[in-house]
Amino acid sequence: MNGATFGEVFAVKEFRVLFGSFALLVGGDSIKMLALSVLVYARTGSAGLSAAAYMAGWLPFIVGGLLLLSLADRLPPRALMVTGEVVRAVTCLLLAYARLPVWAMLALVLVTGLFTPVFFAARAAMLPDVLPGDAFVLGRSVLNVASASAQIAGLAAGGAFLAVAGPSGALATTAGLAAVAAVVLRAGLPYRPARGTARAGTVGAGTVRQTLRVNRRLLADGRVRGLLLAGWLPCVFLAGAEAMVVPYLGGQGQAGVVLAAAAGGMAVGEFAVGRFAAPGLRERLSFPLAVLLGVPWVGFALGPGMAWAAVLAAVATAGLSYQLGLQLRFVESVPEEVRGQAFGLQSSGLMTGQAAGAALVGALGEVIAPGPAIAVAGGAGVLVALALAGVLRPDGMREAAPHL
């Protein structure tokens, strides 16, 4: 299998549309959650409610991933993605100008967020259609780099918008970005029919039942389950380590430097492995890079200052590129007609695992202090990678793909 190039990937119009709309989505969501957190804090003075507002956009991945993902295969993908952007735009405008009470604002974010995993799944499942073979892996690498860059840009822009226009103005900006993304997707993507099948009148009634059935079948298949766990578990402990950076440094400014370095390390790792590693080497690197994801965090047992903490965080997150070696194997392991749900399950499990990791390591940090808790998280990440060596190595699992 010959490796693709960045030029070949960006030559595909549909990928450019997906790339641009994805960057708008990630950057806009960063502004949205920051603005919502500030708005809730300004109204209530509660740090706890402010933190809950910041995390509210991700919590629905648990419920939506369990119950609604089959919609990603039962409805046309372009319509789903455009609908997702319209929902984001309307939600942000209501948050900005409807003068809702805080409980209603959080409820609105949670309810509309239930469908976010479906919109994400439709986007992820389309990528192998427009970029077949190794080009798909390189496309994922580009999107991961875009995600890290858009998060940094979104947080910086969010701070600027908050200073100039306040939380409502920042939320309105996010609504505008979502509207632009909806137009880009509608005008730039051709119509594609739904990947799966659904009888007329059954899309709503059978969604939960179909989602649960396919989730069970995917998790029952040894190869798919192994690849899912390999994508989830190392990131659980990475999220736990990152969640302790703020209490470890004891200052928001210093923590911001370290977390920005972590985002930069992820972007560099994704670019380097995607650009310079041939497909076979990329797969062989999955295991050592997964181990690298945990090793640097162990160094926090020595109590590094901000500069060394930033270096360790950047080196660790560069290991996130281990997932590039798993992507093509994952696509080949699931039937095409449920690919959307498979990608949705992958992302929902990742979000859920990261939230659980942050909570677990946070609780540990309350008992043994943040630095040692980060070191424990790193050590646990290394042990998990070693336990998953059979999956992370390209010759570890070669069973046939399941038939659902």
C-alpha cells in the first residue's frame, strides 16, 4: 500500500469542505463553552456551576452515544451535519439573548448536546468515503492537527471576544461561525444517501433499539472491541493527568502554558507521524507511541517547575499519534453500513473515558497531592499500553471483520 501525501488529500474538494467546517466547529465550541462558563459565573458567582457549564457540552456524549448513534447511518450525512450546525447556531443565540435562568441554560445545552455524537459520527464516517485507503489516515491526521490548533485559537479568540463584547457577544459569534459552517457544508458537499436502511416511519421509533443492538454486536466482536479499547484506555489516563495540571501548578496562567504545550505536542506528533511515516511504519509505531503517552507524566513525581512540566506534557501528548496506526484497521473491521455508528461509538467512548479519567485522577489528587497523582496516571497509562500490546502491534489481531 503506497502512502498518500498532504497535497493529494487537500486536492479532494469534499475533504477541504469537511476540514473547513470542522475547524469552525472546534473553534466555535471552544468560544461557546468559555463564554457560557463566564456567563454562568457572572450570574451566580458559583465556581462549581461555572465548571459544570464548561463541561456541559461533553456530558451528553454518554447518553447520545448509547441511545442515538444509529441515526448516523439511517439518515443522509450532509443533512445531519447541516442540521447539527443549525442546532448549534440556534442554541447559542438562545443562550446569548433569551435571558434564560441558569438551570434552563444548562438544560438546553444538555438536551441539544444529546445529538452531538450523531453529527460527529456522520462527519467521521464520510471521511473514508472521500479519502479511501491510506489517504483516510492522513486526513484524520490533518483533522487532529486542526482540532488542536482550533482549540488554541478558539480559546484565545474567546478571551478577546469576551473582553470586547462580553459573553453574549461571544456566544453570538459562535452562532455566526455555525451558520457559516452550515452554508459551507450544504454548498460544498454532494448529496449522499443514508449508509444503512430504515423503513418509512421507523427512523424515530427504532433508533434506540437499533443503536443498542449494533453497539452490542460491535463490542462482542473481539477485533473491534480490542481496537476500541486501544483507542480509549490510554487516553483515560492522559485526560486524568491533564486534569491535574491546574491544581499542580496552583496558577491559571502557568497551567495555561503547560496545557498549550500539550496541545502543541499533539499537533506536532500528528503531523510528523502522518507526514513522514509510511503506512506500515505508522502501524508499527502504535505500540511504542502509546507507551510514550504515559512515560513523561511519571516525571511529575520529581516536582518539575512550569518549564519542565510543559516539556513533559508536550512529549507525552505527541504520543497521541499512536491512534493513526489503528485507524485504517478500524475502518476495515466494521461493515460499511454501520460505519457511522462505529465511529460514533469510538468517539463517545473516548469522551466518556476522558471524563472518567479526569474524575478518578482528580479524586486521587485530593488524597496524595496533584504531582504524585499525575505520576500515578502516567504509570497506569504505561501499564495499559503494555496490556494492549497485542492489539497495538499490527500483527496482533487479524481476524475477519464482523457481519452485522
